[in-house]
Amino acid sequence: MKKTLSIAGLCVLLIANTFAMQYQKTESGIKTTSNGINIEVKFYSPTIVRVLKSPLGNAEAKKSLSVIKTPEKTDLKTVENANEVTVSSAAVKVVYNGLTGKITFLDSKGNLLFTEKENGVQFTPRLDASKQSYTVQQAFVLDKNEAIYGLGQQQNGKLNQRNQQVLLKQDNMKVAIPYFLSVKGYGVFWDNYSPTTFSDTDQATSFESMGDCADYYFMYGKTGTGVVAQMRDLTGQAPMFPLWTYGFWQSRERYKSQFELVEVVKKYRSLKVPLDGIIQDWRYWGVKDSMWNGMVFDPKTFPAPQAMIDSVHQMNTHIMIVAWPGFGPQTKQFADFKDKNMQINFSTWPPRGGAKPYDVYNPSARDLYWDYLNKGVFSLGNDSWWLDSAEPDHVNPKDVDFDQPTYLGSYRSVTNAFPLMHTKGVYEHQRATTSDKRVYILTRSAFAGQQRHGANTWSGDVRSTWETLQKQIPAALNFSLSGIPYWNADIGGFFAKNFGSNGTKNPEFQELYVRWLQFATFTPMMRSHGSILPREIYQFGKAGDWAYDAIAKNINFRYKLLPYLYSTAWKVTSESASIINALPLMFNDEKVRDINDEFMFGNSILVAPVINPMYTGKKDAKVYADFSAIKSRKVYLPGGNDWFDFWTGLKMKGGQEITRETPIDITPLYIKAGTILPLGPTVQFANEKKWDNLEVRVYPGANGEFMLYEDENDNYNYEKGIYSTITLKWNEQSRTLTIGERKGSFPGMIQNRTFKVYLVSKNNGAGLTTKPAVFKTVKYSGKSEVVKF
């Protein structure tokens, strides 16, 4: 028996020795083969690892469309043990099993983070048009109770994305990003642009796509915010948007003339309701579908577009104008793209119009697209772009459509990257045209890396229902968790057919719109838009009417929050932060792992939107509104923190569910202890007043810090370091607020200012209205000041 064991041991030794010759150390990892598959493990940083696999004889070099990071020089240690090789950085250990090809990821202490399934990669030959390709599947194994998030934007109402199968393919209302983030502090990005099936079962979690290789990135951030930062490091940082873009936007489908659009802005100004953006939707080029997206203004309805844009600017408002990726068959663009073989031959919107999309993957086609857009529109001075149908719309799709050639291969092979390349063209060309105006793009779809193109994605043509509103919260949170920080939705929903033609006077729609607008107050873009029913505030009544007053209150609230929001945006750009954050991203509390109706606005404000009707309904087929009793909703306050009710100043312990009254004009808001919250002046537009007299609310109970960021608001000089910051710190033990020395400068910077400092407590420094309260006034000229309470 001993002799047999000795021979077995000798066999193991021989296998190990043979295996030792089968891998090659590289500067950034290892290369090897297993079961007929080339495998490369490549460290991009101490915390980011790329795994690339391809069948032998198919080692075609791949250039990523999403990943722009180049590998950092990383100190690595390689250790061989029996049938395994371990490559370690200071943060991550990657273990390669030479017998099965399985790759496992551990932290620096050897704790299991993530692992492939045994023999988990499969390559099944197939044709892509006439080219040999594969259906590629890579399977992993997750812990049974491990929560994961991401997948872009799905309208399934789920926050935790376990136990489901999802086809990740761009579509109206769905954004496909093959990526997930785990509560264990890691993320995985599957770098493939074809339609991808994500599947999670008790046996395995997998991505399956068409392609020549399996290509994924493992990112270890330790925390959820750390993983998002790794994703940004990998795929690009988000530039700053202009300050005015964080104000209120008004739109509808559509303003039918330049006179109608200008009158809307005039009406807002006369009502003294804040407004910063007005949007011109489709058919400003005329109503013929054959002339779709002509990028010229119809002389009948828009006879003087320059005058229209100038008028909007004279009223201190900005204008966004729509453009599509497809062109009608009688446009100059259609003929030009077709003649230059820069068209993808399938039908896009509008139906039966004959429009075809341009080849966004071709850099020369992107040049040509901008040439038309610049001459026809941008030269007139518009401020931003609505790149609609960026997935794009695909009318009557047929499988053969996906065989269509593009500059980068078949349309099937790159379809999910369409919005990434489309926004790339507009962003890069506008940046090359001028640095005086920051690029701002509203788009209906996105892919990994799109944050670097100055794009804000909206959730598509969603329906005007309470169920849809409920789904927007987890949709937004998972989108943000996927690494892209800018998201919004049509306030009130796009399709409002179910409320009648006079729906803005229908109490049921009014309540839905008010609650949706309250949610939008705490998203990166606050934009009113929809079909069927116009959405301007005056459509809902007049001052004194409950719907009008609630809308006006929350629009004004948004403007009060601008110093907090703009400073948070700087953290997005400079520190890879996010504006909206899922609770499990920020709190180590198992009870928040699947809470899909609350979120954090920045780091400090917990928002619990009202997502069910409370005051309106139908009785005996008649619609009613009844405010005789104040209703309420339940709110969970994450553990490990104290919280203050924003509206009352009442302090509460975390780790408990509470019941909060919800009058029609209030969203439950809770401020984390240790927060320093700056609030701005009452204004009619974002740049109306300088922030020379700011209210600062300090929420005691923990140490806290906030950095107030300011710049010139709408150019790229901040990239040259032309901006200023003021760091405010609260010390709980000494009960002091230190307003630090101002760092940096920019033209027009405020030299002297006043801070009105409140130490928040019950009924002191609470809500939006000015009440008798205790505060301290600080005159600040750029040098450090200390306020003692």
C-alpha cells in the first residue's frame, strides 16, 4: 500500500513538473494554455485584472471600445505550487489551476472573493455573417446569498440582480451593460459588444455572447464605491457638466414652432418659476418622414432659428436640440452616407419612413455626421444635444440585419456599443470645435465608458403609471452602480394615454406627476417631458392649487441644493463618486441589500420617494382628490448612523424602520449625522446670483467634512486647475466648525462672502421656510475661520 502511494505521489510530481513548463511569466501576469485554450492573466493595476481566453490558433489582437486604461507597472509575485500558479499584487491574488484552467480571485489575506466554474469557458463554433466566430460562455460561481447589482438599466423592478436570466441588448427603456458589482467588494466587466445573455442560477452565473474570445476584467474595490471607482479608472472619468444643467428642464413632444417654444420660456419667467433648459424635440426640420433628421430648420415653423436661440439666451435660459442617428431617404445626409458606404442597411425610426442609420463605428462617418450637425445646428449657438434613439431604434428587425457590415465588423458583433460610439463622435467633435461650452448630451442608451463623453442617459419612453415610477428607482441605481453617474427619466412618464386628453387637470395624473417630480428633484437631471399631455407647470393650475404649489416648491428646492449638487458633481469628476447611490453601496447593513425604493443623493441625503397614490383615485367612476387625512410611508434608516429628518430637524437612530407622514408637497428626506449641507439662494436660473451668502447646516452626532467647489460654470478651464475649493470640517468632540482656507482661484471668484451656520436640532435649521432659529454668521475672505457651538 505504501508503495502504491509512493508511485501516486511520483505521478503528481511529474504532472507538476510538466505543468511548470506550460506557462510564461510576463511583465503584468502570465500566459498559458489549457484544454486547447490560450489564457492570459494581465494586471492593469494592483486591483484590476484582465482575463483573456481564446481557442488555440485564434489569438487575434482585440482593441477595446470601452477600456481606455493602459496597464500600470505593478509589482507582482508569482508562486508555483503543485498544479497551480498564483500571481499576487499587493491587493489581489489570482490563482490559475493548470489542470482545469479555472481562475480564482482572493484578497491579499487569502480570502475567497470570486471564482470561475470548473471548466467554465465554452467556445461553440458559429458563423457571424460569413466569418468564422464562436458563441462564448464564461461561467462563475457566486456565494449562495451574495447580492450583485448592475447590468446597466433594466426595467424589472429589482435592485439585487440574482436568480434571473436577462438578454443584454440595447433597446428603448433598456440599457445593456454586461457588468455586475458584488457586496463582497468586487466587480466584473464582460468586455463584449454583441447581444449578451446574463444568467444566474444555483449552479452558475454566466455571460454568453458571440465573439472570438472571452474577455473580462475583475476589479477589487473593497467597497461598492471602490468598485465604481475602479470601473471609472478602467473605462474613463466623467467630465464636469455646466452648472445650469443641474437646474430645471422643460420639454414636451414636441414644440411645433419657434414661437411656441419661446412663449414657454416667457411664461416661466413671468410666473417666476425657475427654469434653465428648454428642449426642442423632433420635426423642427419639417413633418415629412422622408426628410427625417435633416439637421436644418423648417422655414415655415422655424423661420428664424438664430433669433429663437438668441431669444432663449436673452431670457437666461439654455436650449437643447434633438438629433438622430438615422436619416430620411430624401435628406442630403442619407445620400452622402450611402455614397460613401457609411450607412448600415436596416430600417430605423420613423416606421415606414425609409430612414437608415449611419455607421457610428467609422471615424470618417462620425466626422461627416458632425460636419452636418455643426453647420445646420451648432453654428446657431445651441447649448446641448438630445441624441435620441441612440440604441438605435430598429424597425421590423430581421436576423439578416445583424449581418450588415460596419467599419468594425458585423453589426451583430458591435451592436451594444452603438450609443458609445455615437456619443463619442459628438463629444469629441464639439470639444475640438470649442472649449468655451461644455458638452452636454441627453441620450436614450449607453454602454460601458460612455460617462467620458459628457452624456446623461434617460430611461426611455416609459409609461405614465405608478408601477413604472416604482421601477425607475432600481433602474437608476443599477445604472449608476454600472459606473455611469448621469441618469434621468421623463417626469410623469412619456406615454400618458390612460389619463384622457385633459390629464393635467386630472387629479390622478397630477398626483403621479408631483411624486415623479419629487423623485427627479434628487436625480442628476430634473427634466419634465412626455407625450399626449403637455407638462409645463401652468398646465396643472395656478398658484394656490395643490399640484401647482407642490411642483413650484420642489423646483425651487432643487435650486437651493445647487451648491451641494455641483460640489458632488466635482467629486464625480475628480474622485469617481456618484450622484445617486444605492444603500448597499454605502452601508454595511444586510437589511439594505434589496431596498429598491430608497437611495442616497450624494453622500449625505437619504431620499425615500413616495411611489404609490395616496390622495387621489376613482369612486363610482369619478376621479377624486381627498386631502382630509395625511397619509404616510415606511422608511428604513440604515444602521451605524444617526439621522435627522430634513423637514423637522428631529434626530433618530439608524437600524430601524419608521413611519413618516407624507403630505403631497413633501418627500421623506433624512440627513446623515456629520453632514455639512450648504444651501444656495432663491433664484430664477442657476447663474442668477453668486453664492456669496450661503446657508450652511451642520448635522451633529459625528465628525463630518464637505468641500465646496466653484469654477467658471461652463468651460473646460477647470481641467487646467482653474477652480476653487473650501473645505468645511465639523468636529463633534469640540463642537466646532472649521471653514478652511480657500484653495485655488478662477476669474470672477467671490472674494468675500457670508456663511450663515445652523447647528441643526428639532425645529432649528429644518425645512425650507425661514423660521426664527439660532445661527451664527461668519464673514469669510478666504482665510480659515472657526465657529464654536
